[in-house]
Amino acid sequence: MLQILRNVLDGANLKFCLLTEGDRSDLQTLMQVYQEGLLRKATALSEAVKRGLIEPLS
């Protein structure tokens, strides 16, 4: 997945931050996958705290 992001950014004109519509779509898909992963991690941490497997982070 990281390689896909590199390919998108390598093809973009980063000086002006111009992405093609295809690149924008690819980046949006990658960001969605990333956000879903963060949500899954937060849910798992919450469940582990509820079960007493780990201490709360704060």
C-alpha cells in the first residue's frame, strides 16, 4: 500500500500540489483504508482496557 502512495505522489506535481483525478481517487482510497485501520486499532485498545488486559493509555 505504501508503494501505491509513493507512486501517486511521485506522479504528482508536488510543487503546486496538482493531482490527476485518478491520483486523487487513489489517494482518497488509501486514506479511507488508513482511517479504517485507525478505527480498528482504537476499538481494539478500548476492548482490551474493558477486559482488563491493559491499563488505559491516559
